[in-house]
Amino acid sequence: MDERPVLVLPAAARAVEWVVGQRRADWGWGSDTAHTLLALRLANATWFAPENLDAQLSTKQLELELVLRLWKHRELPLTTGHLAVNVMALVALCRDPRAFYSKDLVAMLGHQEGGVDFEVAFAQLATCTAGHHVRKSRIRRLVEMSTERNKIHSIDTLSVVILALHCAQHQRRHDLKHFIDQAVHTLLHHQAADGSFNKNLHSTALALQAMLSSQLAGSWNATRAQEYVMSHQRPDGSFGSLFDTNAVLPLMGGRTLLDVALRRCPRVTHDTIDSEDAPVDEFDMPGDSVPVPSDLTPRPDLSNTTAEELIKTTYIIWKGNNASTHYNLTFNVPVNTTFLTIMKMAAEQDERFVFSASHWGNGLYIHTLAGAKEQKLGYWFWLLYRLREAPVPGVKPDNKFVVGTGVQETIINDGDLLLFWYHQI
């Protein structure tokens, strides 16, 4: 697993220890087993080390509880929310919810309407993070929830809607940014002066996850929201209840519920399982030992291309809020070249342009570039801009220039200046 920054390491360790200490004799947490294992997985990867028998027993208890619920579905039907959190927990634990003891839980979830808006939104988030495309009708429902003027949704629902829309957008549904921005704007209006949302710890934790997933470039009181959350930690490490502690745990691991979609699971090769998590796809140097997926665009062949048939583009990197570190490379490439191809060419030519990416839905998410890795809780992110005029280092381009597609889907135009800027937002 990749290591991400945490709020306070001792605080996170104490919270994990308290949660683990709440297990019952059967190695589960009663009706909260799925939610708890999901939170622990996002907060603390080391607890799930292969040699940790406790984690294995708790995972088996999760499976046992779910099998029993499926068996007794007539007596005790699975609610949409309970099924959704189980799907996300299985995905986070590297289990396939589409083949759970001959049951396709993702398909089952797709056939449930959900009783309340929160369950509807959470079900779509679970469906998406499991790698299944969210139906257009469900996307429309999420959009409706984010735009309804005559209905005030709870902070929790709006936060999960934002997370679900982000996940759906990364499934190459790039027309959702307007609705996400609108929902984020609505959510921000509910932040109180003390940093909280709805004066409630659980709601604030969910809202903070939604804000972090949005890579928000506007002004909002992130520090005060974090301080509000951390002020509720008790001496025993908990945040008052298992329910609230589970909501905070992902944040303490530098993660949100969206990170379920970025799971790194052992690879199965020739009926054997690697002992460590599969590495993030690396595109750092030519001849890298990590295999490059076959669907990635190769370096363009210029042997049969005349100068008149080439287009010109410049790739720029800025590092730091004031862009104190900046450099660029210019390329002449054929029409229909992707930006991913430009990035690979730059990495081969200049080691300052080496990068790493992980799979997000059906695309690639650039998380490390030029030796700098995104840090969610420090609000340091890589943002990609497509410009037509040379930018002034440190001067923020208008948000309209932010590229809304993945590096694989971004096609270069003649004269494009592609700026990747690592700065605090």
C-alpha cells in the first residue's frame, strides 16, 4: 500500500487500537462489522498484513455475517445501505463482490432502489468504487439530488452525492463537473464558524472527505474543520462512538471513501498470490520492470511523417505555490497524440519529468510527478491546465483552463501548452 500523510500519527494509532479493542468474541463488530473493516482498511494497512491472524479472522467474520444475511433474506432483508457498505468493504479487502459465494452483490445492489436519498447515493458510490459503471438513470438521480432547489438534503447525503459524482466522472463521464461544483458550493454554505458542518462530528467527517476529494481550489476553512474533528478525540483514542470513529478513521489515514476505487490488491499469476500489494503502475523510465498496460498509447512513429504533418506542443511543470521550480519541454508530434504519450516521451528525455499513476475506474490518475507526491491532508495536488499563451510562473490560470479529462483521453492540439502545477489548494 502507498503511504499517505495522516493528521496525527499517535492519534491515528490510538483510534485504530480503540476500534480493534471493540471487537466481540466472534471477531466482528455486530451490525457494524462491514463499516468498521472498511474504515480500518482505509486508515491502517499494516493491520491487514498477511501474518495478522486477527485481521484474517475479522474478515472471515464479515463474510460469514453476510452469507447468513443473504441466506435469511426473507426474514431479515438486506437494506440498500447495508448491502452497499458490505460491497465497499469487500472491495477494500480485495474480495470480489461480483462473485461472492456465487452471488453478484453489485448486480443485486443495482436492482435495489433504496429507501432514502442517502442510501441511493451511497449505493451508487459503492457500485462505482467496485468498478461497475453507474447507470445513466442513477447519474440523473444523483444530479437531481445535487440541484434540487425545493428540497434541503442532509449534509451527509450531499457529501456522499459529491463523492459518488466524482467517482462517476472518473468513469469518463466528464460532463459532471458543473454539478459537482454546484454541490460543493451548496455544501460549503453549511460550514459553521467553528469549522463544523451541522455542528455534528459525523457530518463534518463526511463533508471533509467530500471537500478533500474535490481538490477544492476555492476558499474554505479546511484547517478549522480538521481541528473540529480532532477536538472530539477522547483520551482512549475514540471519537465517542464506533459510528463516529469509523467516519473519522479514513481521514486519519489521509484517505476518503473514494480511495476504495484505488485499492491495490495482490496479483494472481500462475495460481500464486504475491505476498505484497501489487505496485502502483509506474511509468518512470524506459525499460522499467513494472509492465506497461497494453492499452497505453506507445511513443508515436515519426519515420513516415513530414514536418508539415506535425503539431507543436509544450509540456510545463511547476512545483510550489510560487512555481519556484519550473521547467518545460517542447515536442513536435503527429495529430491525435495523447498527453499521456507526451508525458512518457518527456520522462524518457528528462528525469525531472518522471511520473507515477494509478488506475481510477477506466483511466489513469497521476499522483506523483517530478518527485512530488500528492498530499491530501496538506492540500498539495497536481492540477493540469491546457493553455494557449505562456503562463507566468506562480500566477494561477483561470479554472476554465483546468483539463477535465484524463491524460489518456486528452488529445493534443497544435500550439497547446500543457501545464502540470503542484501547489497547495
